[in-house]
Amino acid sequence: TNQLDAAGSSLSEALHISFIILKIIMIVLVIVFLASGFRTVGSDEQAFVLRFGKIRGAGEDRILGPGLQWIFPYPIEEIVKIPVEKKVNLAVNSFWYYQSASEMLPQKIKARRDVKPVLYPTRDGYCITRSEKQKQTVADFAGSDYNIVHCKWQLTYQIDDPERFFRNVYVRNVKPGEIYFDVIRESITPFLKDLVDGAVVATMVNYTIDEAISSQDRIPKHVKKLLQERLDKIESGIKAVSVQLTAITWPRQVDYAFLASIKASQGSQKAISEAKGYAENTLNEAAGPVAAKILAVLKKDKTVSEQENELLWTQLAGAAQEKIAQARAYRTKVVETAKANAEYLQKILPEYRKRPKLVIQKIYQDAIEYVLNNTDEKIIIQSTEGARGTEIRILLNRDPMIKPRDKGKK
């Protein structure tokens, strides 16, 4: 009996110790399990927690900022960290012509290779621009013409709304050893390239080939706007930071013809600029700096009142103002002379009624005297009687010392 009691006591004590050890192990496991829920969110990241596959929390509490965070360990909860501050550059070469490995070498070591005379649409990338004279909408192809350009683009993007991005953009599952950000970039690259291609195609048909080649700022802004509208439409949570046109050229097959066209276009623009400059200079010389404005007003609005018209003409300067001043002075002189003559005739009218022949003779003598006083030389010939008449011989410039009267004297 004593032996049985001793054995039972030993067993009981062993079980008690085992239970204590088991409790300690369980407590340690629980602590380790709970401790495994600590996660660190980087300074360039935002995160949210998935509880049984659904985003935990509501409102702003759903998004976790940088720092140490604790969640229930997997499989209860899982943290998804999105790098919202990282900007990624994506090269889009869909519209560039095909290049072999040797053609992609640096210029100094690249082997010389002749350009093929034909462009292959299934191999060479290209983009379409509208014609110079095309005024119709893109959907109306009747009578329209297009040109081809090759171009390279670069998109810089970042994720600015992690929740929308997680809900609406497909990202494949992360395999062991992979970095989640690399998986994100790999998954969305084809999707973004397709969107950029569509935005570029929709944009380029609104510009001519000259505008496309010379405009390095306006077209990328247009592409960025269209791209961002499409990203926002599907609530992707992706922000297009910038879109750059890194290279653009016309087809190599028509290089010489295009250079000749550019030269002709530059000559045309130069001639037009020179003509505009000549027109502006002529207008400025003729009527001063307001000439173009007054001319535009007079051409545009033919219903300008006489008072408004007079006001415009008073603003003229230059040769036109001088002519107007001379015309006004001449008008004043003619009016004043007419008034003086009228007063003179009115004054001698009583005398004329009494002795008309004498008055006419006096007027004639005054006129002859005025004429003779304004001549350099005078030759008076008396009328003679007889059939022979009078013979007059005049030696021109017989006295070079005789100087003509001052032209300013009347």
C-alpha cells in the first residue's frame, strides 16, 4: 500500500510539473504568436489591414501611416503595404520603328545599315497625325489625309490612393521571396502601356506633323490629361505625375523629302513673316502704332458712326496725320480766301453798279500786277499794226546771274 501511495504521489507530481511546463510553452507560443503581429510601415508607404480578406476599419482609420503597427497574425489579419511616395518611370516605345540589336548600339560603335524602303505596319510602330488642311472631326474620314510619325514616350506614375488601387487594379499573388512593389510594377505595366497608347493615339490625330515635331510641351500635357481622365474613370488610384515625349521623328523612308518639305515650309514662313513685318512697318509709317487697330475696326464694323469714325482718325499719326493736317490747312486757306474774296466783291459791288467797266479794268490791272510781281523776267510787247506782224526772238538763260525767286514766295 505504501508503495502504491508513493507511486501515485510521484505520478501526480510529474503530471503537475508537466502541466506547468505545458502552460509555460503555451504562454510562450501565444506571446510569440501575438508578437508576430508587429509590422513596420515604411516612410514612403501607406498600409491597410485585411481581416479575413476584407479591409478593416472605416474612413481614414482604414489607412495606416508610417511606423510600427500591430495586427492579428495571419490567417486572421494580413497587412498590405503600398509604396505611395515612389515614382516609377515607364518607357513606352510602341510607336517607334523596329530596331535590331546592332541598331540599338551607341552611335560610335553602331554598324552602318541601310534603311529599308518600306515601312512594315506589323513590325514598325508608328502614330498618325492629321493633315494640314483637315478641318473635319476625326470620325469623318471623307476627304481627309494623315501623316505618320515615330515617337517614344516616358510615363512617370505613382500610387496615390492605396485602397482604390487594391480594389480596382489586378495584382498577382506574391510568391515567396518576391518584393510586393516589384510584383505591383510587373502586374500593372501592360495595363498602363495600353492606356498610354490609347491616350497618345487620341491626342496625336489632333495635331499636324509639324506641330507634333516642334511642340515638345503642349502634346505631352494633352496626353497626360487624357491618361489621367481614364485612370480616374476606372478609379485606379494611380496618378500620372508626368508624361514626356522623349523622341519623335518622321519615317526614315521619306527623310530627304521631308527635309525638303521643312526647308520649303521655313521659306514660306519666312516670306510670310517678312510680309507681315513690311505691312506693319508700312502701317506704322503711314498712320502710327494705332493704324492696325483702326484698320481692323473699320474693316470689321462698317456701321461705325461718323462721330466715332472722326475720333478714330484723330488718333492717327505719321504720314497720314501729316496729310490730314495739310488737307485741313488747305481747306482753311481755301475757305478764308473765298471769304476774303466775297467780302472784297461785296465791298466793291456798289462801285461796280455805278461804273462796271472801270471796276473790271481795275481788277484786271491788279491781277496783272500780281502776276508780274512774281516773275523773274518780264518781256512786254506792244501790239503793232500791219500785215507783217511781230517777230519775237528770246535767248534762254542769256544772263546766268539772274536767280529765280524763292520758291517759298508766292
